[in-house]
Amino acid sequence: MINASLKELGAALAQKRISSVELTTLFLDRIEKLNPALNAFVSVGRDQALRQAAAADRKVGAGGTAPLLGIPLAHKDIFCTAGRPTTCGSKMLANFVSPYDAHVVERLDAAGMVLLGKCNMDEFAMGSSNETSFFGPVKNPWNPACVPGGSSGGSAAAVAARLAPAATGTDTGGSIRQPAALCGLTGLKPTYGVVSRYGMIAFASSLDQGGPMAKSAEDCALLLNAMAGFDARDSTSLERPAEDYCGDLDKPLAGLRIGLPKEFFGAGMDAGVRAAVEAAIAEYRKLGATTVEVSLPNSGLSVPAYYVIAPAEASSNLSRFDGVRYGHRAAEYGDLNDMYEKSRAEGFGAEVKRRILIGAYVLSHGYYDAYYLKAQKIRRLIAADFREAFKACDVVMGPTAPSVAFAFGAKSADPVQMYLSDIYTIAVNLAGLPGLSIPCGFDKELPVGLQIVGPWFGEARMLNVAHRYQQATDWHVRMPEEMK
Amino acid sequence: MSLSLDDVSRIARLARIEISPAETEQTRDQLNHILAFVEQLQAVDTTGIEPMAHAVDVVQRLRPDAVTEADRRDAFQAIAPETEAGLYLVPRVVE
């Protein structure tokens, strides 16, 4: 049951082969047993989950059907949940209980899903290894000496260890795709604007996007069906007709044109990652796809451009944490400014402070044009590269991350080295494109991720491309031996 | 461009984050390391390129100027560090 797909779980629940209470209990018990070593969950709501499960069972009993009804899931602790803690991985919000639900939480709740608990993450989603969380690092279920990736590392570890059938994540520069790759999952960052950001604690608003993390493309498609949709409370939510992301999953891949950016296959990628990615591309050729070399000449500028734009937006967004309306307030302070400065100094961790300071600097008088405007111009060049590439191909493929999961401490001393772990994912956020990571093999006994990037609103096609591969291969069904 | 200790103190004040004198030097070095990394952007010719502020070009939606929120003062203030009579309390700013 712990390895069942969402479709299989939905069928088992609908046919009353298992109740939602039984299924929820199974996962809650696994969390109780395995989470102390993994630290994937920050909070677990057993009673609330069992109440939701019982409600789902009553709906099934009354003849109710819905694809996700009664299936448990976990939310990244960046999504506000009414009446439950929402910490964002920070001391600043360690005792925060949201007065409202995020749009994504409302949606999945309305779909009948059962919330097991909230997943650990890098503080305010700033990190690529989960080492910046106030609640301690998450262990990679494949090797506890290694990081799970970040920032949605708790979500990734929870699903990889089968502590939850699926989870939500958010992706500002790779925070869904990179941990999905490092933990052997399928993770989708939708086109910017497809999933509402309402109630999703903001990091860099022009880049942040929520999405599903699960065991397969089919599971992600089912989840995206429930998560996507217009929401007037998010000013950049897009008004588009609803799509069925499951509709095209089985379409044959004959004629698919795969673009391989030469910049994604240069030096900097580990040999084992390269071998797995190239084997996956060979498999796609067998499935009827053709490949064409494309170029993203400005993609090398994406990490530096991102580390101007994202901190600038973060410094503005995180100004709301001032110890006045919610969140941490220092115990002792003098005047109002002193209260702000001490509350923020105590409430934020080192990486969050670094990014706020960088952001404040690049937005400050005299530097705005040289840094912020310059980075925004380069952002347009990066987006234009993709537009050009998609004239020659339907999807772009390459590695999700340059290496498999690395050891704790390997990159935490040098922020720039850590930033470079998102070298293949960040350009996708800057352009606002959808990006997907699927497992495609192993290196050093750790999972390797294949990244699939589509044109704007190309999610259905990308999920189809991933699903056909997962029908032909079995990388996505592997699970860590220790977690069985 | 390289930040001095005074620059770091000024930025920290702008960001309303207290940095102890002991942390200032390390913070300066870390920020300079990051700024040196982003410096490569300066070499790119961006003449005539419009800045891209957002991923998707959409026009800001407008709505009628009417109250759409319910009054939830009690729920919102229940999570505040300090309130009194429906107001948020902060140190005195006007003597």
C-alpha cells in the first residue's frame, strides 16, 4: 500500500478495499516510526488527520467519488494552514498558527485529501540542502549522511521514505525539482501563475510557484488538476480555462522533438549524472522522439541574475516580519527601531539575513540601476533564449542538478557553491516556464534527476513525456531499502 | 565594488537587522563574496533591453472599490505579540 500510486489508492478507497482512516493510520504510524531519524516533518496532526479521514470515509459511504478523496498528503510548511502551525522553517514563525488556509490547502482539502502534517524546509525556502531550517536538517532517505536537497527537502524525504503518498512543494529557483532529483521523486514546478500563491509565504514573488511532489508523473497530474486554477486573491494568478492534466498522459511520443541545450551538457556535471541523463535520452529515442541541439547562450548568467532579483524581492517581502502583528518579538528592546532590529536579528537565521542584506543593498539608492535593473534586463535575455529554443523543439531536457545528493556540510560554508547547485533550474524560474524532474537512474547509489522543461503552459505535454518514460522504465518505483 | 564595514552597518540599518560589531566583519566578507559573484552581470551588453519584472506579461487586474474582506480583527490579533483594546502595541514613538 505504501508504494501504491494515487490512482490505485483512489480506486482502493472508492471500492472500500481500505478506508481512509486505515490508510491515514498506516502513514501516521510510519511517520511516528521513521520521522525521528529523518526530520522530514515539523509538525504532525494525528487527530485532525483522522477526523478528515473519517469525514472522507463518510463521503465514500454516501456514494461520493473524487479522484483524491481520502488520500493522505503532506504540505510544505510554507503553506498556511488554519489552526495548525506554519513555521516556514524559521524561528521567526516557530509559534505561528495561521488564521487562514492557503489556496492550495483549500483546494486539496476540497478534493477530499487528508493532511498528515507539515514538512520541514530551508528557512523561508532559502537553501538547496535543508541545512538552513531552524528545526534542523532533513536526512536523505537514500543515505542519511546526505542532504535531501532544498528548499522542499522535507516534502521530498517524506514521499521518498513513503511517509506520505504525495506532498506539496514550492519552487523559486529549483526548490521542487532539485530535492525531487536528490530523493528520486517526480516534482513539477508549473508555469508561473498557474497555481495561486495566496497563503504561500512569499520569498521572491515574481518567481515563487507551488507544485506537486510525488512518485510519478501520473500522480503529479492528478494533484495539479486539484491545485491549479484562478484565484482572485493572488494578483498574478492567471485566468485560463481549466485543463485536465491527465488527459494526454498516454499519448505516444512518436514525433516528439527534444531540445538538448549545449550549455547544460558542458563541464560541471558529474560523470555519473551525465551517464544517467544520456541513457534516459537514449530511451526517449527508442520511444520515438528525436533530439536536436539547442542553445541557451545566456543561461550561464541565470544564477548571478537570480541572486540579485530573488534577494531584492525577499528583502521587500520579509520586511513584514517586524515583531508587531505576528511572529517573533525580542524580549528586551529600547525604541521601535531597536525592537525591529532585535526581533529580526533573533528571528532570522544566517542565510535569510544574508539574502535580506544583499537585497537591501541592490535596491538602495545609487545601486538600483547597476544591480537590480541590470539583472532584470538579463532576465529578459534568458527568457528570450528559451523562446528561441522552443521554435526547434517541444521540450528541453537536461540534468536537474549537477550532482547527486551531497554530504551535510559539503557546501554550507560557501554560499556561492550552494547557489550553484541550482545552476540548471534557476533559468526556468526567471523565464516563468514549467519544469519537471523525474528519476532516471543512480550514481553512487543515489538517485539522478532528469529535468524536462516545457514552453509556457506546456505542463500536460511534459507530464505525458514523463509518464511514457515511466511506463517504459522503473526508476520511479524504486524506494530506499532502509525505509521498507 | 567592495563593501566596507560602514557600508555593512548602513545596509543592516536599512534592513532593520541588528548586527553585532563582532559579526560585521564576517558579514562584510560574505556579502562581498556574493557581490563579486554577481559582478559578472556588469560585463553583459544590455543596451536597448527592457527590464523584465515579471514572468508572464499580464495587465494588473482591477476590481470595484468595495470592501471584500470580512472583519477578522480578533483572529488576526490573537497571534500578535502584544495588543490592547484592539490595537497593536509598540514602543512609544511620539513623546
